[in-house]
Amino acid sequence: MHFALTEEQQMMQDMAKNFAETEILPTLEEDEKAHKFRPELVRKMGELGFFGCSIPEEYGGSGFGFLEAVIIAEQIAKVSGSWRLPFNMQNHGPAVTVNHFGTTEQKERFIPGWVSGEAIGFFAMTEPDTGSNVVQMRTTATDKGDHWEINGQKMWISNAHTGDWGLLYAITDREAGHKGMTCFIFNPKETEGVVTSAIETKLGLHCAPTGEIAFDGAKIPKEAVLGEVGQGFPICMWQLNNTRIGCAAGAVGIGGGATEAAINYANERTQFGKKIGAYQMVQAQIADMVAEHEAAKLLLYRAAWLKDQGQPNQHETSMAKLFASEAAVHAASDGMKIFGSYGFSTEYPAERFLRDAHSLRVVEGTSNIQKLIIAGISLGDSENRV
């Protein structure tokens, strides 16, 4: 068992840390206030190879795997939870999924754009009335002979109104249950009958655009189907198992950022004649934050490593997402307490860490859903899968 990073992994970690501190951090406070998304940053991340993990080199891949991807994403999230999302929107979501299920033509056409950051990616699952129970989604795709007609609405979709190419999940046969869902590749900007709108009332992740996509008789070509008609549910579950690794990486990063900020503040702030880090109550808080952060990181790295080995990892992925997201909220909450009144100010990062951390308890399957998955596999009711 080797716990040390390889020389290449350390290099990628350092590169990601430097990128976050030089390209994201300098304008982050103002960007957060303005809810500003900068596509040029996605392209810069693509140029550095951040989105090429688990993608063959002929499609722009870096030759690295999920473990390297989470090492990079963690460093980005330590500075900004918002800017961790492109790893899911470009790499773990669309690119990796199309690489696994797509035709050669689809791979050649779409993956290079996502990997390079030239095409902003997304995936549309969630609806106003449907979250985790994806089989009950109401968006439909009707076969019209020479095209598919899409009707319905998607909500809480990252990059909904900024995305170029992404994945759409819709029902093609209501009576077929799990076999009645199909996945499509489509461009909302170039499809008639599609209207997108922004959601700007989120608690956190202010630099990550989120919105709605409405379909009213939208036409997409027959060749837009990813995999086979009726294969959408297993594709969806396979993708979620990958993007949840990305979410866990975001949680580990946010938790690490909150912990690091609290430690630095505890070593600087003086009360009653000594640094507040010298007080045992503060030490107890920091001890919990550090221990939970390190435990979350080990769970994350193991889930990613198993994925790279082609071994079942759903159990481990759900444990990583559950524990890391809860640990991130705990670290961010206690971090605010250590900062005192300054923790309540937007001039300090403590409050942003807490707002962003809460999102990871919800997205890509809530903490309660992760508990159901973990318990189901542990009790033998379902099998661990890749």
C-alpha cells in the first residue's frame, strides 16, 4: 500500500494549486458578488490538461486517471467550490460518459471540445418535480421518424444557459420503467424549441452558472442518441457514480480550505494576551477538522483508485461523498466560529466555504441517498458496481 503521491501526481497537484491561487483567487471576491462565470478559465484549465483524465490521448486525453483528476480538483476547490464544477461538467460527466458509451463518430466530434474547454459541457437530469428518482422524470423524447421531439423541463442544471454540448436524459417509453429512459447529446443554443434561463438565487457556488432548460417541441437528430434507445438509466447511474467522485473531491477541497483558513487565523488572532490557537476549545475544533479532512481524503482517493483499476467502487464512492460533504460542512461551520464576527463577513473566506459546502450534501444524490446506497450494499440487498 503506497500513500505517497508519485512525482507526476505531485507536479499536477502543485500546478493546480498555483492555477487556483493565481488565476482564480485574485478576482474571486468580485466574481462571487457579480455571480460571474468566466469561460476563458475553463479553456485555460483545458489547456493545462485538467479535463483529460480517463480520456484516450487520441481525443485529447492526458493519460491520467480518476485519482489524478481528484487530486487536481481538490486543489481548485480549496480556493473556490464554484470552479471545481467544470471537472464534472467537462470531464467526469459528458466526456467520460461519451467515451464509454459513444460511437467512434460521437467520440471524435464531442470529446475534444469538452477536454479542451472550448465547448462548455453539462448534463440535464434533474427536473422541478424529480431529483433522485430519475425514472419518474417527465421530460419525454418522442420518435418522429426522422428526428426526436423533446418536451419537458429540466431544473438546477449547471451551465444550462452557458453550455454548448451536453447530455440530456428523457423518457422514450413511459411503460418500460427503467428501460424507458434514453440519453441524448444535444446543443441547447442550436436547437429550436429550447429556452434556457438562469437561476441566480442560490446560497452558494456563485461563480458556477445554474439554470433551467425548457423544451417545447424541440427537434434533435436521430443520431443524437448515446448508447442504445432505452439504455439511459444504466448510463445515468454509471455517470453519477463518476460525478460523485468529483463531488467528493470538491468536498475534500472545501473542507481543506476551511481548515487551513481556520488554522492560519488561530495562529494570528490574539485574545486575552495569547493566540486563540492556544486555547483548548479552539484546539479541539481544529483537531476534529483535521482528522475528518484526512479521513475524507483517504476515502476519496480509494474510490478514485478503484475506478482506475476497473473494480467495483459504488460503495466506496458513496461513502466518500457522504463523509466528505458532511465533514466539509462541519469544518466550514466550526471555521466560522473560530473566525468569530469576521467569519460572518464576506471579506473573509469562512462564510463562502460554508455556503459552498452545503451544496455537496445535495447535488448528485443527497446525503440520505448515499446512506441508502451504502446500507443496501452493506446488507447485501444490492451489489457493488463499477
